[in-house]
Amino acid sequence: MTEGLVRFDAVHKAFKGKTVIGEVHLHVDRGEVVALCGGNGAGKSTLLRMLAGILRPTSGTITVDGLSWQDDRRQYARHIGYMPDDYRFSPGLTALETMLFWARLRGLGKQRAMEVLSLAGLSDTGGKPVASFSKGMRQRVLFAQALLAEPPLIVMDEPTNGLDPYWMETFVKLVRQAAASGQTILFSTHQLQIAEALADRIVFLRDGNVVLDGKKSEIRQTYGAAGLQEAFGELFGIPGGFAE
């Protein structure tokens, strides 16, 4: 059995007394690629932001490789590459300048910053500020910084929003390469075709609770050949299981 890397144990989150995450128990093994799926307001982003240390659970514990954010924030952060769903970039900074800033925070140099920009197809962006990039190009910058320090865990919130078909395919290849190198990947998506293409395991969330957690093969056994589409349709009451 593989060794667990991520643990959500009885994690609950409330904002101003309103529950947004019920009581989540979720363990992710080393080397797994896990997709969080569900409709708007399901709790996907909240879970990932708590994992990244941006939000604190109201109760329960989250650990990565046995470390908790509360006990050792610096060591905890070194284990994670986090890609948010959006980011307000500093006005005027180019992609390289932005990546160099993040590289210095990670104790890395210019060579690694240029390597990840190349992976994301952004080596030739010149002097254009990132703040003026299209949504898809900004997503590629954020993806590159998540890869920057080659962390054991890559956490991505809706990573394919805004990507064109070519970069969607390239993104899938890069994530598969990261998984093949032994990195663990946990990402949220509302695009079931991306979950199907990438994930070993699918976790469906509804109203802040896990309503289905299984490997793709197990979901197909239960819901038939349509798999994720049928599961989504049944869990969320959508005829035909259609989800975009």
C-alpha cells in the first residue's frame, strides 16, 4: 500500500456561522492524481484553500506528509505548489520578472524560472506585462509557478479555465509527467472530461460534503460506460449527466 501524503480529518469550515464544509475525511496517497468535482458552491475551492494554508479550518486537521500548517508553516509550505483559480498580478511585471520573484521566495534561481516558463510556452512573451495577458496565458503563468520548486504535492483550483484546446492537451501531458515523476496532484474541476483524462480517483462534493469517492474503474462499474457523466447526473439531478 502506498503511503498517505495528504490527510483531511474531520475538517469543517464555517463562515459567519454558515457551514460551507461539513465534516470531510479525505486521504490522498503519494503519487495519486485526485480530481475534486461538483457544482458551483460545492466546496471545492474552500477545501483547496485550506490545504494551501490560505484559510484555516473551523475544526478538524489537515496534514501534508505529517506536517500541519499551524505547527510548522514554512516546512508545510515547501511541500506544496499551489495554483489558485485566479490571481491579481503586479502591474508592469513581465512573466519572467514575476517568475523570478516567486523563484527567489523558493530559494531558486533564474535558470529554473526560465525552465518552467518554457514548459508553459511563455519563453517568448518579451516585455509584455502579465496583467495584460489573456485568461489562458495567466493560467499558464500560475501553472508554471506551481511546478517551480518541484514540490511533492501540486494543488490546482480549476486549472484549465481559459485554456485553448492546444494548451488543454499540453496541460494534460505536463500533469501526467509530474505524476509519473512521483508528485501527488489534487485539483478541482467542473470539466468532467479533464477529470476523466487525468485523475486516478474522483471525489464528488455537494454542499460541502463528500458524496462519492472512488477510482474511475469503480465509478464505471457502478454507473456504466458513461462513468463520470452518469455519476454527476445522478448525484446532482441533471438529466443525462451532462456537465461542462
